[in-house]
Amino acid sequence: MEIKELIQMSLAEDIGSGDVTTEAIVDVKQQGIAEIRAKQSLVVAGMDVARLTFKEVDPDLQFFPEVKDGECVPMGTVLATTKGSVKHLLAAERVVLNFLQRLSGIATWTTRFVDAVRETKTKILDTRKTTPGWRTLEKYAVRIGGGNNHRVGLFDRYLVKGNHIQIAGSIKEALQRVLAHKKPGLLVELEVRNLTELKEGLSFPVDIIMCDNFSLENLRQAKMLVKGKVLLEASGGVSLENVAMVAATGVDFISVGALTHSAPAADIHMTLRLA
């Protein structure tokens, strides 16, 4: 989904036929100043989306960012100031905060995983476990937090998983079909559940092997078996508590669905005063 379309949909969902409370209380001519402030330390993400949201409500609203995406800021930092119609500032408030809280939360959460493996060469990846319609933004927030994107969707990488293998009848048959179908420029990745399947996958020209729910010992054995022929990805059951141990096995990538499906929203609020 395009960002502008998502913004428009979000505003329509929230405002509906009109902000009845503001219409009852606020004079349409009243001008105000809104201040967006971090109530916790966080990694900022979503400033441009916030600006676009304010402008979608009212092109005359003036948006003054005080920080940039990717900055790590302490609690109390003013992220942005917006000036203009009080009515329109209030109309945009919740949607702006939803974007900033969600995206800054993902960026902040991702940074914690990245920091945990900083002493290794392992890269932290996201997954397709994203909020419907938000994938582009959520994967952007992962990058802002120092992580890397796995495939965007079903179209930009071959990933042979358990269901594909079951339908095809074997790893061999599944990979033969993929390689016969392969489009230029797309990586081929194989998900395996044990070392036996990994050994079978090494007989084919795959780019990456994903080790699904491997023990730490099996990950170490997998690293020795591949001998640098393919890249190794660890997936399944990864948390902040164990991600450093997983990285220490020498895998190239660790994919973490929690970056997007379990990131806590950042605590950000907006206060408004009359101009």
C-alpha cells in the first residue's frame, strides 16, 4: 500500500464524518501550537510520515521537526512542533501519534537486538510478520533501527519451506522445480528442520539455508557443514535473551519476527496550546 493511501485511510477511519467534540468546543479560527515529545528514550522513526499526515489534514499546517529518523533521543526530547488551526491539529493528533509510536517502537526494539549482536558479524533480519498495509513502513523502521530486511513479499525471493517440500514430495523435487522456474536476480533460500535436510540442500545451488528452530549445537554443526558454500540463517524462538548466543554460532543472519509483531509502541505524546 502506498504511504499516502495509508495515511488517507487512517484519517478517514479516525475522523469519519467529523470530530464532533472539537466542532462543539473549538472556534474554527483558533490557531495553536502542538508539541510532540518523547516520554521515554527511543530511536526516532516516522517523522516524514508525521509531516505528511499533518499536511493531508491541512496543507497550511506548519511542521517543524526537531530531530531526524534514526536519532536516539532521551526521554523528554521534543520531536517536532506544528503550528496552525487548532481544529486541524486535533484532527491529525491520534493518527500522527499512531504512526510515530508504532514506527519508533519498532526502530527502538530493533536496535536492542542489533546491539546484542554487535560484537559479531551476524545481521538481524525482519520477516513478513507485519501489520497488513503497514509493511513498507514497518520494514523501513527496522532499517532505521539498524536491522536488515528479509524478502519484502512472496515476489522477490524464492523461499522453499516445509509446505512446499510436502507438496512437491521432497527437498530435491521442490528445488528442482524452483531452479527450473528461476527468474534472474532472485535469491533461492531453503528452510530446513534438521542437519539431514541441510546436507541434502547443499547438493543444490541455493544461496541461503534457513535453519528453523535449530539448537545452538546444531547451528554450530551447520556452520561447519556448509564450509562457506552458502549463507546460513537462524530462525525460530529468537529473543533478546538468546540472540547473542545464536549469533555466536557464526550464522550470517538471524531472522526475528518479533521485530515487527511484538515491538512495544514507543511512548510519545502531543500537547497543544493556543497561539
